Amino acid sequence: MSEATAGGIGGVKKFFDEVVAEMKKVAWSTKEELVRYTGVVAVAVALVCVLIWVCDTFFARVFHFILR
């Protein structure tokens, strides 16, 4: 069994060397893209929250009417 597959210091060093090599291949977002995408996510979360609130209110009133 090789040192890399057996673990140990050599395996750990190889792992981190490969991590560094892969991180250099990553296409990182620009600051403008990051801000834009963060805004899109915030708006989407707000819309889903409003939708859940509307559905919850509707069903609460329906069940209240049925159980009254």
C-alpha cells in the first residue's frame, strides 16, 4: 500500500496540495456579482416568507371557520 493511501503525513500533504491546485481552478465571482446575487437571494427569501405567511393565515382562518 502506498503512503498516500495508507494515510500519514504524506497523505495529508498530498491532500492539501490537491486542494490548493483545485482552488486555483475555481472561477470566483466578482464583487458586483456577489452583491447582485445576494440581493436576488434576499428578495427570493422575502417572497417565500410572504407566500408562507399568506398561506398560513388563509388556512388558519379556514380551520377556525370549520372548527367553530
